[in-house]
Amino acid sequence: MPRSAASRLAELLQALQRWWAVARTAAPPTAWGERLRALLAAFFAAGDDGERSLLAALDDALAQWLQDCEDAGLAEALDLDVVREAWLDAVDDPGQPGGARRFRAGGVTFCTLLPLRAVPFQVVCLLGMNDGDYPRRAPRSDFDLMALPGQARPGDRSRRDDDRQLMLDALLAARRVLYVSWAGRSVRDHSEQPPSVLVAQLRDHLGAVWGEDTVRVRTTEHPLQPFSRRYFEAASALFTHADEWRSAHEDAPPPAEGDGGGRAPAAGDAPGPAAVAAPAAAPLTLARLADFVRHPVKDFFRHRLQVVFPQQDGVVPDDEAFALDGLQRWQLLDDALQAARRRLDADPRADVAALVQRRLARERRAGRLPMAAPGRRVEAELAARLAPMLAAWQQLRLQHPQPRARLSVWLPHPEVPGLVLDDALDGLREGAAAPMLIELRASRIAIGGKTPSPRPTAFVDLWLLALAAAAGGEAVGATLVGADAVATIAPLAPDDTTQARTTLLDLMQACAASDRGDAPWPTALLTGLAWLDDEGRARTAYEGNGFTRQPGERHEPCLARLFPDFEALHQAPGFETATSRLYAPYRAWLQSQVTLQGLEGAAPADDEARDGTEEAA
């Protein structure tokens, strides 16, 4: 007796539920291989050649991933998200048969210069821009009347004009680096060859506007041969990964003529890149120093290695959200604070309650709040949080109505040439004894209950601001209004000017050393401060506590990549020195200069999981 459609649907749903329960459990790669092959056999049956090809590609990709895991010695349990990305991305690889991928899908994209492909990239490399090769020459057919003299009409396509436009599009698409290469020397007689006429025009324009030195400094002439001595000279700016040629030059005398390129250097030749002084590093700012102090390892990856680990996209929920998570709540709170702050800047005595109600009504109409009763509850919670924060900030601004001119900060390092702190302190107000800064932030700034302490991540920038002002001979205080407290920051005393200058110069030198070093500073903010207080608490700060939902610092991707646990971080060479150098002065400043006071009328504190999201934001 044939089964009904309802019975087949029920069987399918039961099978899906069983597989979903299995898939939500982490497992090593070998177990995932068995699961996924069983999944393919249970749910998919090929009906044509295309489907059979797809199933074969899935099986091959799974086999390759398992082999890669075995070669890497990976045996730890993996979540479904990791396995899914590794497996399905391999199927989408353009190298796989029948695979397809978007034009810009991450990584390195190789393509020809075609219209509509001038999308923004951080680095754009134009290769083979030789004279005669670009702009391209369009062959003319005998029957092509448009190519005859006098027969061209407006609107006729011209390949050379198209290539000129593509060159301009590629130039505008480069966001950080534009790299252009051409064969500058003949492989036969080493005679000089010009670049494409478009590249020559670009060089002429740069020389006419910014000077010939600009073109010369940005032009690197490579030898024709990979074994050239110029690649292995100590003073050369050139480098090569072919170390096998180095032994050929270790004991050999300098060549009498040529260097593998085909001719000897002639008198009057332009100096190579090694003879040109390297451009000075960009001046440091207080924001850059704050990033370095908060996350030394992350700062090393970003500025030294130019590597940023993107956050993995979470699973899109299938159900309607009846509440806001911590990040969404923080974003709504921050947007409302910024909008109300702009309104209060224009009208300092505006009604705070009316501002809050209008802003939340706008968020409700925009669909950013849940529907019905859950949305009204969230709206009431946000109103209870916003009103006391804005009222406290408005009261402080009314007590200090007179703005203060911006304070410039210029601090060159006496021992490191070219290392300069160049910034300015904006938003200062005239205080009773010293200028002060009044800040408003959506995050929580206190830790603890009856006797709260300052949250370390909330005050790094204010600490550096106080150091910079004191180093310039100016005492600057601050008041920070947070989501749960008001922090009063006393200005540094005149006797602390020398110490503040020494501390700031030391931080500048540490940041510059990180930018030039081969390894990051092995420490982290919360872990380092906990280690200075109690070494036993440092492990919990780094690895987290299993009894709470507060994650440790090791969940940050850069730290997790180099220091998977506290032992790896603690045993890293220089941990104690880096921790004391970066965080001991900051810890002393928090204890002596920061005073917390409860925010009158503030809503009860949220749970630790939500607060952790706010802190990360």
C-alpha cells in the first residue's frame, strides 16, 4: 500500500530533527566525515548528470578536507559552523569542476581589465603594462568601414579609448595601494624600454604636480635575473624568497661589470631604492596609543602584519525576536545618546524627557524595537536608562557652560628620531580650577556592587588624555557619564608632569617598537591588570569562568591564534616586562585619580553577559 504524502512529510521532518540534533554536537573531523557522508546518502539521490556531478564534487571536497585535517594533526572537536564553511567553500572554489564564485569573494582576485569590474579594493596591481601591449591594438578587418579615414562617427566604439577608461577606473578603485609593473629593460640587450603610454602619462602628471623626486622614489627597478647580487646586499631595499642563490654570493667578489642585469652601472645613473631615505612614519595619535594599550596583540596584527580577522557571521535566526540582545541594546542606546547630545548642543536647556520619548518613538516607527508588549517593555527599559544619563550630562554642561579652545599636543621622542605624538584635545570646558572634559557613553563604566571599581576598558583614552595634557604643562580633568555611574577624574598635579611625560614617551616607544618588531607584546589589558593584583585572577581573566557567561580575553581572534591559553601567554618571553610597562602606571592612575558615584535614577544593572557585549562594542 503506497504511503500518503502526509506520512512521507512526517518521516522527512523526523529525519531532519534527528540530523539537526546530531549536527549541533561538536565532533572531531573523522566523526564529521562519517556524519556528512551518511547525510548525503540519506537525503540526496542523483536524478541526472548535473546532480551526480554535484554529489561527486561534495564527496571530493569532504575527502580533501579530511585529508587536510589529518595532515595538520587537527583532532579537536569542531562546531557545525566551522565544518560547514570549510566543506561548502571548497565546493564553491573556482578550481573545482563546475564551481562558481562571485567576482569579489575575498582573498586575491585575478582578472582582466573589463568594464564594470572597477569595484573598490585595498590593493590593485596592474601587471604587464608594457608599451604596445596596453592600450590594446585592435586588428582592423578589410571590410571594417568605421576604421577607414574620415568614416568614424560619434558613438563608435574605440578599443583604445575603452582601455584608457579602464585604466582610470582601476586607478580610482585602489583604496590603499596602486601597483603598476612593466618590462623596463630588454631581455636581449638590457636597453631601456618605455612603459605603456598611459603609465607614462600618469608618471608625467605626478612629476609635474609633485616633482620628479616623487616619481623616482616610487619607482623600483628590479634586476632581470633572480640570482642578481642586488637581491642579497645588506643595504638593498630589494628582497627575494629564493635563498638558494645566497650561497653563490657569500664568498664571491663583486662583479666587474653588471650584476646579472646585463650592464655595469654607469656614472650619473639614478640611485636605486636603497639610496632613497625611507619616508618618516606617520605621527602617533592618542586614539592609536589607546588601541595599542587596550589590545597590544590585535594592534600588532593590524598595523604590523596588516591582518584583520573578521567576525564569523552567526546563524540567522528563523524565529521572530521578542527581545534585544546586548549588542542591539547598546547600539540603540548609543544612537539615542548621540542624537540627544546633538539636540542638547543646540539647545542646552531642552526637555530631556521629551527628547527621550521622541527618539524612542522614532526607533519604534523604524522597526528597530520588538512588536507589541515585548517592544513596550524594551522601550521602557531604554527610557529608564537614557533619562538619568542625559539629565546628568545636561546638568554638568550647564555647570560648565564656557567652552575652552582646543589644546594642541606635540611631543617628539628625544631618543627615537621621527617618533612624534601629534594630536589635539577637543571639547574641553572651563572648570573651576582646571579645564575639564565632559563625556557621555552608552557602556557601563563600573564593576562590582556596593563598592564599585572603574572598568579598565572604559578609561584608557582618558588616561592618555590626562598624560598628554600633563606632559604639555596643562592640568585637565574629566567627568565621564556612563550607563551605570558617573566617574570624576581628577587632573594630575603639577608635580606629576615629569612622570606623566616619562610614561607617555615610554608608551610611544613601545607602540613604535611593536610596529617594527617581529612579535607582538605578549600581554592583554584585563589579564595584565589582574596579574598585577593577583596572579591567580589572571588565569580567570584570560580563560574566563565556567560558572558565568563572561568570556575571557583569549576569545579575541588574535590572542587565540598566538596564545590559546593562559600558560602560553604567561610563558611567552617578555610577559612580565610588557605587563608592568604598559599597565602598572595605568593601574596606579585608576586607583588614585578616578572616583565613581552612582547615577541617580539609573535602571538596575544588566546581567554580565549583556555587559560583556557592551564592553566588546
